[in-house]
Amino acid sequence: MSTRSVEARVREAVERHGRVSFSRAGGPGGQNVNAVSTQVEVRMPISRIPVGSRARDLIRTRLATRVTAGDELRVTARRERHQARNRALAVDRMVELIMDATTEDARRVPTRPGRGVATRRRAERERLSGKKKARRRPSEED
């Protein structure tokens, strides 16, 4: 299944099952901040995210700081002056976080160092060894 269709399904699930709440953002901004509830918080039950159980486990571990005790993924947005823009930002951020967290890392294929690397390492060791020998006090044999 393409990444695009998974992303569309996740976005649809967030918009359908995500709980949205609003509060005052606080901080600088004057009368608008003090009077209007522009901060948006979106909570999405992890069980409702349309991905497999392995992906849900990845979400729980990779996004552990954003998962609540009630097993919900929590995202807030408060950058914009308008509630609707902050809501769109929060939904976008949640979808992006879910997609990033569920992307499996490429498996690393272990390889041996090449011959050139070993040669350079040996030459560097010999160079350092010679430098240290030059610092020593001459022995009575020399």
C-alpha cells in the first residue's frame, strides 16, 4: 500500500476520532491572547489509528513523551492567532508524527572495512609510533 494512501487514512481517522479542545494560549500577544481561546489540543486514541499492531507499538515507544496515561497521542498548537489555523497545524503535526514514528528504519547490512581503510589505519599507527619514539630519551644501545 502506498504511503500516500496510508497518510490519507491516518488524516481521516485523526479528523474523525481525534478529540479537539481549545484554551487560552498565554504568553505575549495582548488582548487577543487574553480574550480568545486559540490554543488547540488534539488527542487521538492510539487504538483508533489505522495501522498495524507493530506500528502502534512503535508509536508508543517513539512518541512516549506525547502519549497520555489513557493511551492517547497528544499534540498542541498555539503559534497562530486564529483557532482554525492552529487546529489545522495540530492535525498536520499529528499526522506527520504518526507517519514518522511508523516508518521502519532501514536494516543495516554489516560490512567489513575495505583494504584501503586498513592500510591507512596501519600507516597512521606507524606514523604516531615514530613520533612517540622520537620523543624518547636515546637508549645506551643507540
